[in-house]
Amino acid sequence: MNKELVNFLASHSDLKTDASFKDITTIKIGGKIEYLVYPYDLQQLLLILRYLNEKKLNYHVLGRGSNLVCGDETYEGCIIRLDHLDEYNFEDNYVYAQAGVPVMRLAKVLASQSLSGLEFASGIPGSIGGLVYMNAGAYKKCMADIVISVDVLIDNEIKTLSLEECEYSYRTSIFQKHPELIILAAKLKVEDGKREDILKLMEDRLIRRKETQPLEMPSAGSCYRNPEGDFAWRLIDGVGLRGYRYNGIQISEKHPNFIVNVGEATYTDFMVVNKTIVDRVKNTYGVELLREVELFNC
């Protein structure tokens, strides 16, 4: 273990040297992490990144791991989480939120202020940064509908990207094409609404999620993008894979577009099931399903 690096990281962050991707992803899959780093604030993040770049050390910035499946090998380097970058403020009909703000928490705060706009994401267990990265969405709405601009770090400089520069489309963005863009914060548009109506809508959608999705099981959320004019779950169900299991991975009985960890699943298990789904759907329907979940360290 690099003592100089450990001392530096420990002075600028909450540092863990005994973590794994199982600890920081909702599907609870993946190998060990050499250094898991939670910078205390934006200034500490900038200092850490400058140090790592100068030393040419390996690092990667991740969100809350709600849409991520990681490989089984040890990650040699620093995984950086922005959980402590969790400040937000309101200005007129906008909210400015740092990347580490939990979406569900912000949705509740907006509702308490009678502000509408984030209800569609109120059940997604991710951070603002992660949802901005994926252009996450639900109920026919997505982040591109409310994003005004995004602050990013690139080449040790903070820059602001407009909505157009984010290059949003269905579950994609410029951030997936250019991982060197580190999302720091986003400016989102909201509108005045009735607190009771907003809370009622959020509650109704939470109930619907519980009824239709395996929220009680470790998963990475919806696994595949919906093909145009169809639903991924329908195609998976149509080839008889609802409930299919391989080792510790199972296609959910409740919702076939969710792949769940039913016990000590590995990345290899996940990829075997992924290949089974993609091949059967392609052979039966001629449709190539595209993953919505991200793969890392593989």
C-alpha cells in the first residue's frame, strides 16, 4: 500500500481501504477496491484530482452505483464517490444541485417547497450526477426535460455545459462518450405546483414501483433500453426467460427487465444471463437489446 497516497487521501477525504464494489452498487456485485475515496467537499475533490493526475495514478469517479455492474477483479487505484458534494439551493424556478445529492431526497425537498419537476425520478435510488450522466427517466419523462445546464470538470477547469451541449437522447449523453467530463452539479428547472398534488403523485408512483418492480432485491434497475415502439420486458418475457436463473443471478419474476442478485452473484453470472437474453431476443424477434446498465472494471 502506498503510504504517501494513503496519508494524502486521508487528509482530504473519508478514505476506505477495505471496500468492494459490492458495498457501493445496488446490485452488490464486483471485486475489491484498492482505495475508496469520499472527498469532503468540492475543494478537496479538486486537490485530490490534481494530485492523482500529477502522480499519474489510476482513478474513476462513480455515482451511487444504482445503474452499474462491476467486474470481479480488484480495482487498482482510486474509486471516487461524490456523496459529500450534496448541497443544493433554490433561485426562482430553478434548483442548483451538486452531483452527490440523492435524487429521492431532493424530490421530497422540492415537494415540500411546492415545486414540481422531479417527481418522475423520486423512486430512483441514484444521485443527481448519476441521473444527469445517464439521462435517466421514468413515466415518459427524463433528465433532459429539466436540465438547464451542467457544471463539469475537464482539464482541471470547471466549465458549464448548456442543455444542447449535453447531447441528450434516450438514456444517453455526452458524458457517456467522454468519461473525462466529471459532473459536479446541475441546474434544473422546476415549476410551482400544489404540495398535496405533488406528494400524491410521488406516493402513487412509489406504490406502482413496489407493485411492479423487485425493489426488495439487489438489482441495477431496468437492465435494457426499450426498443422503439416496444418494451424490453415484453420481449424477454416472450422468449420464456421470466424467472430464469444462473448461479446467483435471476431474471425477476415480477419484472423481466430487472436482473436481480439472489445470492453471491458475480459479474460472470450477470454476463451469462445477459448473453442469454440478448441472443434469444435477437433470434426470436430480430431485435438487438441494448443495455441500459453500465459496465465497469471488466
